[in-house]
Amino acid sequence: MRLSALQQYGIVTTNYWAFTLTDGALRMLVIFHFHSLGYTTLEIAFLFLFYEFFGVITNLYGGWIGARYGLRLTLWVGTLLQIGALLMLIPVSSGWSKLLSVIYVMVAQAISGIAKDLNKMSAKSAIKTVVPDSSGDDGGNNQLFKWVAILTGSKNALKGVGFFLGGLLLTSFGFNKAVEFMAIGLGVSFLLTLILPGDIGKMKSKPIFKDLFSKSQGINVLSFARFFLFGARDVWFVVALPVFLETYLNWNFSEIGAFLGLWVIGYGFIQAFAPSLRNLWGKKTSPGVSSVQFWSAVLTAIPALIAIALWRQSNPEIAITVGLILFGFIFAMNSSIHSYMVLAYTDKENVSLNVGFYYMANAAGRLIGTLLSGVLFMLGTNASIGMQLCLWCSSLFVFISLLTSLRLPPVSSAIAIEKA
């Protein structure tokens, strides 16, 4: 049976959703489990370094592999690697030495990082194979924006559910049983992908090694801006925020998992409904360069305002909660438009190469953000000072992303250069 493009995309997306649940849950499991064992924030950050580092490598080469051999292969490999990483973590024990635990979990997280970005690249690239070519047609661009927003938003909403799931599983069953359950569930979702055709996303001409690096000014500038945008999020959200909530505000694991989960779910919904929100504001055309610049400018102020509130010793729960809501809303709009722009800047023939390059920059930003999240938080004389340092760094990163976006070319001219 020959699957339609829409059916192919549906299978890819369903598998991506299942993967996202395990990815979000695993992050919470690792942070809470090892912090409860007495690990510092820097040591916890190191557990994620390989996850982010290999994400950089994977996005670069994964797009090339997808272009040569099809997105089905990258999807299969990514899902199976995640199952393997979860199975690896089953025997982890509190009786292991700290050095052994860190090295072992870093390796498992490296495999998980490779898996996550293979799946992400496959799902995001598949959108371009489904939506009709939108060159010179803003109606087509709006359709592309809508599909990108739905995929990106639903993914992040499910990642938020994964955060909650991770805290719940850790509290209810412990670390080892939790990862075992997740491996079984992801294995079931993998079976759905077996019916995908082998040519989805495959380029007609085989790309060579030098094609790994984008020749498009739009893709290159947007990728650099994306690096600092996602570094700005993770520098305070990944390690510092969960530990701050536990140590400074005395929240328990379930409360933290639920809070962060609800935030990511809300963030995902804003991303998914970004096109509808723009319509409500009278923005009937697809977003462009000015939209990226506007939302980056607004976002720059939010981490700084949260840091000032903590410095003035305002109610920290209110400062963090309100600030996180504002940051999430503005970041979601910015991220949704970014995810659309990378597909608007590319054509179908080069989509997996360009998406892979773009998300390589995304992963590199997360890598730097994760490391700085642990380092800066630990440098603070207390949890509040550490959090403030992370927030000021976040504001600086968003500002650099804004300055970078000033060099973005119009979408139409970038597409013309890409095809030339």
C-alpha cells in the first residue's frame, strides 16, 4: 500500500511525539535522581554535556544522511538509539562511585542526544515534503507556518507532559523502573514506522561532504541567531531553575516536575497557536524578518527583569512564576517564527541539509547554555545569586540574537539565491 504524503507525515509525527515524552521525562529523572544523590549543579550539567555535544554533530551529519538515504533511516536509527539509551540506564545504582556514574550516564546521554536530534531533524524536514511549494505564494507560506507551528507546539507540549511524567515516575517507581517503562513504550511506537517508504526526504542528486554547510545567507544568519536564542533559554532553565526551586523555594520533585511540565505545555500551545494569535492581531501575512527582530527585542528584557526582582528580594515565587510565564509566551512566539523561517529559506531539494545545519546551531546553543547553567549557578554565593547570574547571561544572549537577526535577508531573495 502506497502511503500518501499526509499519512507518511502522520506516522513520523506520531513517533516523534512518543519520543518527545521519553526525552522530557528522562531529563527530569536525571536531574532529580542525581541531585538527590548529592551531585552539584556543575556535575549535573556535565551529565548533559555529551547529550548536547553529540546533538551538534548529529544535526550536521544527520541532515546529510537523510538527504542521501531518506528520512526513514534517520527516524529508525534515532528511535532505536533512544530505546538503547533507556535500557542502558536500567542498571544505574546509587552504590556506584561518582566517577563511574558520571561517565556511564554521560555515554547514555550522548546516545540519547544523537537519537533526539535524528528524530527532530526527520520530523521537521518531513513538513516540507507535505506542504505544497510556496514560492511566491504567501498563502502557501501561511500553510507552511501553520504546519510548522502545530508540530513544534505539540512537541513542546508533550515534552512538558514528559517533565511531569518524569517527576511522577521517579516518585512512584524509582529511577530504574521508570526508564524501563519508557523503553517499552517507545518500542511500541517504533513498530508504526516500519511501513514508511524508503524515499521520503531523499534528494534526487546525492549530496557530497561539502554540502553539509549551508550556502544560504538566510540559513547562516538565522542559525547564528538561533544559537544564542536557545542558549538564552537553557542557561537558566535546564539546570539552574529546577535546582533553585528545590533548594531555595523547598519544592519537592513532583511539584517541580508539574510546574515545569505545565510551563512547557503552555509554551507548546502558544507555539502551536502562533499563526492564530497573529491573525487576531491583524497579521494576515506570513511572518518575516521584522517579526523575528520584534520578538527578540521584547524577549531581551524579560530575564533582566526577573533578575532585578530577585536582587531586590521581591517574593521569589511570584518573580519566577510571572517571569517564566512572560518569558515562555514571548520565547514561544519567537521560536515558532524561527522554525518557520528556516523552512521558508530553503527549497524541498535541500531541506534536510539546511534543517540539519540549522538545528546543529540550535544544539550548540543548548550545549553552551547547559554548561553555563551549571557553572554560573554554582558561582553564586547562594541559590538566589546563582540564579541572577544565569538570568543576566540569558538577557545578554537574547540581545546578541537580536543584533544577529538584523542581518537577515528577505525570504524571497534568499530562496532565489538558494536555487541559483
